[in-house]
Amino acid sequence: MAAAPGEAPFVKAGDKVKKGQVVGIVEAMKLMNEIEAEFSGEVVKVLLENGSPVTVGT
């Protein structure tokens, strides 16, 4: 997921991330919420396209 349409995603498959690193943004009720990695590791797969709607539990 990217910060804005047309921008590079925060992370992609194969990237190493650290605990607390921002890995995406979710917009809810016009507010942008940064999503942080809960622990350090490697991104195996990105399951959503930038701008895709999500539901609770996704």
C-alpha cells in the first residue's frame, strides 16, 4: 500500500521490516491511520492492492 495513488508502496514482498515500521495506511471515516509492523521480519506477500476497500478481519 502506498501513501497516495501513483506513489511507491511502503513495503513489498521480500522487504525486511522492523517492529514499529509503517507498512501501510488505512483510511477510515476520512482519517488516515498508519499501520505499523507488530514485530520485525520479512514481508512474504502483500494481499491487497493500493486503494482497495477492506473489511474488518481482512
